[in-house]
Amino acid sequence: MSEPKTLTVIKQDHTGTEVWRYQGSIIAHTDEHMIVEAFFDRDDMLFHGMWLRRGDRFVETYYFTRSYNIFEVHACEDDHIRGWYCNIATPAEFDGKRVIYCDLALDLLVFPDGRQLVLDEEEFSNLPLLPEQRQKARMALVELQSIFNQNKKE
């Protein structure tokens, strides 16, 4: 039996409490990651200098062994890339119908010109995480920054 083309994305906070749920379509699925296409379903907002508009296309990559996910944001008007929004999170889990991850507050926003903005450091610092969880999250942020720095050079 083949897996469904559509699925539900569930974002949880660090305690496992659901904070956001939406629908997406599976673009690719391997043992290491899943790529999902979803559309922004909230009112237009300026987010740290990046517009997010209702209908923007998000190409979301969820990793099953990495402590982050990466959302590539495409403009609804002409599909140009607005930037990348990266969540520091627990590795994603897929149960056949849903992809679920626990967000750890720390985020990286990357603009098309290569500028990077680390978000929610204070919120992350206040989370009651174990030292090894905190270290893993910080290492994930460094890995993401390195990935985008390499892409900027190419």
C-alpha cells in the first residue's frame, strides 16, 4: 500500500503540546527526510523584514535524525524565494498520516542575499531543557548557519 499524498503537519512546543496544525502534500520521502509542500494560511504579516502572505508556498524539509527543519518560502505572486525559515526542533516523526515535531523556540531566518537572523534566543534560554538537549539544539543552529554560509559562497 502506498503512503498518502497528503498529510497533516503538527508542530508541538517543547512539552509536546500541539500549537499548530495544517495540511500539506508529500513531495518526497526517504529514510532520512521528508519534503512537504504547504501553503501559508494566516493573514499577511511582516516577519523580521520578510513578508509572509496568505497563499505563500512553503517547501518544508523535515529530517528524521537532525534537530531542525527547513522551510523554503516562495512568494504567492510569482514563486520567487522570499527566504528560509529554520526551526531548531526535535527530529521529525512520521506515522503514515502525520509529520510531528517539537519546536525548541530557537530559529534561523535566512534572506535571499545570505543575511541570517537568529530568533527567539531568550525564549530558548528560558526553556527547561536538559543540558544535552540544549547543546544539541545549539549544535543544530551552528550546522544550519554553516549550510547557508556555504550556499552563499557557491
